[in-house]
Amino acid sequence: MKKIKNFKIDQRQGYILRELKKRNISISEEELYEKIKEVQDAVLPATIYDTFSSTDPSGIIDCGDAVSISVFAVTLGKNLDVIASGEITGVIIDDAMDASVNFVKKLIQIEAEEDHCELLEPVEMPPDSVYSNSKLCKAMEFSKIDIQFDNGRVLPKSTRFYSIGWLLKKRKR
């Protein structure tokens, strides 16, 4: 199991601006910059991830055709729970989450390449299915990055869980 806290994520101001225009929300670049700065000051990204073999006898998670599967959680921290929400802030937070997921995916990709594997696309896992799997919760120890499951809700709110399958690379003939 690997844990990383407070890694750097880059917000893509141009992408966020385009996404807001698609939603017919107008905002000046200066105002957007201030909103992004407010979110970035509150974001405390963290991840915890591990890879399990498809032959793992504990059967933590179904691997399908994959030879291995990585499970990871990403959180942007509890400070975001107190920021005023809105559509603009939501787009900025979604961009921060996407950047965090891509960061973790790149780390897992490095490990997969060492084992001559390629990755499938990450699949988001519902929090209740994660927390109902006691073997997975015991193996992952989500509390190490301050993720809690309380009364059917995940805290902090800006937390997501993913699985990503590993497939053996096909050899060229």
C-alpha cells in the first residue's frame, strides 16, 4: 500500500473557462483566477493505493480478465467542505479531482510497465461498495489519509474511489 499526501496539482484555467462557457456561465479571467486560488489554498490532495493479484485468495475485488487490479482513493481534503459551493467552484473542484486521478494513474502506469502490463481506464467505485468490502477496507486503511465513512456518507465530501485493471501487453510477432 502506498500513501501520498499534499502532492501538487495544476489547475487548468483555460479548461475551466471553456467548461464554464459550455454551461453559459460568464466570469472574467481575473475572477476565475481568484476562485481557483481560493480552491487551491484549501485543497490538500491525498491518495492511497495498492495493487492486488487476480490470484489473490482473499478475493478482495473481482478482476475480470485483468492479471492484477489497483484500487485507489483520492481526496482533496476536508477544507473544501467549508468553501462556499456553487457551479463555478464545482467545476474547479472537478478539475482538481481529475488532475489528482491522473497523477495516481501515472504512478500506477509506471508500476504496470515494469510488469509488462497496460492499464484499462479507471472505474469509479461507489463508496458504499468499498466500505461494505471489509477485506478491502482492512487492506487499504483509508483512515491514513483521513477518509471516513459515517452514516452512509464519505467524509471529506471530495473523495472518490477507483479500480483500474492491468492487462498483459500483447507481444509483437
